[in-house]
Amino acid sequence: MDSKYKLDDINGSEIAFQTRFLDMNTVDQLFQASFTSAPGVIASAPGRVEIIGNHTDYNGGTVVGACIERRLHVALSLRSDAVIRLVSSSEGAIVETTLDAYSSEDVADWARYPLGVFDEFSIQFGASSGFDLAVTSDIPTGEGLSSSAAIELATALALNELLGLNLPVSALVGLSHRAENRFVGVPCGLLDQSTVGFGKRNALVVLDAASGRHHSFAMPSGHNLFVFRTHIRHELQHSPYEQRHKECRNALVALNQVIPGTRHLAHLHPLDIAAYDVIMDSVVARRAQHVVDEQRRVGLFLKHLHEGDMRAAGQLLTASHKSSKELFENSTPELDFLVDGLNQFPHVLGARLSGAGWGGAVIALTTSSFTSEDANRMADAYEATFDARSHWWATQIGDGARVESH
């Protein structure tokens, strides 16, 4: 990140250390105030941005993500009885249930995610004791930054530590993904949990969702990522996400009639869609076209990064957003306004919605010459149009989930 957005390296490291300590201290204090005892372990996990690969993960494609510096902290202790108690600094009230009574229908939305992770540990490893859990976070919720995957991975790390299972991160990623699919009921792909679990500082996570394999890709220096939040909350459970999932599945079923053996929509060629769109509903055909085109954009994006052609890479981000808007129809006027406005700045290389869409945030890839004054001008224009502020920040690419203390 350009020096105008942080202190010098020594002071920056000191501030980062102090912030990490304060975050750990805050969740520790919440735990002790709520449960009158010290936690057995503290773990943390970051939010994430989707760089490119919109809705390709559950279609067997490649997707690129990165961890942001904002993190969520979980403090957890096992109990000697069957009681489960959970508290969040953003909610206040303690959620209480038992091993015999917990369910996804009877608890606050946020509590479903750690309970879902525990449910997976119980199914797979026989975890059979109650627990106390406290959560603090500086990841904005409802912004498409995957605070849900953060709480899942942090909880999984904490349980893994206290139960002495020594599971690798790959197992915790898969377990957290199943928790969201099965217990929470969101048919998400692997992007969120993989990015949060495998993320490394200053590196992108490139996920092949068909195989589950991933690798890190160093982010070229001299360029920045900005996050601009809309005032429209993004919630997968209350959005058309599941409908898009079904439409993509319907496209795959239809295309299998003429291209037998097709396992993943993202592996088809654009010409396949053009040749056989007549056998699909026009809406379903548009969804398929977006996924297939997006898969090719991901490959070109990584090629341009490797070659150092950042302007061409940025243009693919904007092309991705255009496809999301016109073919997948998961954008909003607020997201479109930010993308269109940001692309008017000469030092913005490209911009797109980040995550599933229908609200949330936009990411912009910029040169180091894009300033806070430029960002504020964009926020001012947004406020003048929508009578609400677009809060923004320049983010470094941070580390993935980790155990903080035990």
C-alpha cells in the first residue's frame, strides 16, 4: 500500500501490533464480562473481497479473492455441561441453548454460523460438551465482505485447538463451508471460506472450485485496492442468491442434453452457449453466458497480472461488473453508480461489485496516484445522489485466519 495511507514501516508495524493486542483484549474483556471466566483460546479471521470470478465458484470455475485487514475475534472455552452460550459485541444479549436443543431456527441469525461449525464438529468428531463463545468484529456486516466466513473459520480454529484435533486448515475450510450450506442453509461456493482460511499478506488467493485446490498469487506492488461501501445491506439469506444458484443448475442440466458429461457450467466455451441457447429459457441462458464469460475473464486477469499489465487487468474488473449487471442481474443502482463514477478517475484502473451482489461494496483497483481526496469526491457524489454516505477505505491485503492465544 502506498505510504500516504499508512505510517512508515516501523511505526506501521507497531500500530499493527497494538491494534492486534487491543482486539484480543476487547474480546477477552467481553468474554469475562459475559461469562465471569477467562477464555480457553482466542482466534481471529479476516473479512475478504472477491477480486474477480463472480458466481463462478459454485459453478466449478476459478475465482480470485483476497483478505482485508479488518478482522473478527472469537474467544471460546469448553464447558463441563451441555449448555451453549454465545455473545456478540454488536448484539449484546447472550444467546443460550443446549446440546440437545440448538437449531438454526431458534437462534439469532449471527449465532447460526458458530453453531453450524460446532454442529459439523459434533457430527464428524463427536464433540459433546457445551461451550461459551464471545465475538467482536470490525468487519462491516451486510457489505459482501464475508463476516460469516470469518466467524466460521475463527470458531473452527478455536474448537480445533481446544479439542486437540490438529486438523489442517484445508479441513477447517471444508468443515466451515459445509456448516454454511447445511446448517445455515446458504448454498454458497468455496470462495469465502477458502480466502479467509488460506489468505496471505500481499497475496491473492486463486481457487479452482472444481477441485478445491488453491494457490497464492503475489499482488504487484505500486497499486492499491479501495473498498467503497453502499448503504444497501447484502444478505445471502434474504436475496435472490438461491434463485441464481438454481438457474445455473438448470442451465447445466439443459446443456447436458446436448453436451453429455458436462460437470461444471464454468468449463464450457462461450460458443457452447451461443450454439445451444435455444434449448434454455432466455433468463437461464443469460446466467450461463455470464458464468462462462467470467471464467475466461479470470484467466485473462491472472495473465495480465503476471505480465504486469495492470490497466488491462483493471479493465477486466469493469467488464466483470458490466456482465454482472446485464447478464446475471445481481447489481443495484448504488453499485452501478460507484463503478461508473470511479471509472471516471484517471488513476482508477477498474472497479466492480465484490461478492454476491444485491448491495454490499465495490472494489477499485487503482494506481498509487489515486488519493483520499479522490475517494472523498466519489463519496460526496454518492451522498448527493442517494442521500447516504459511501464509506470507503484503502485496504492492504492481510493474513488469513489464525489462533491468537491459548
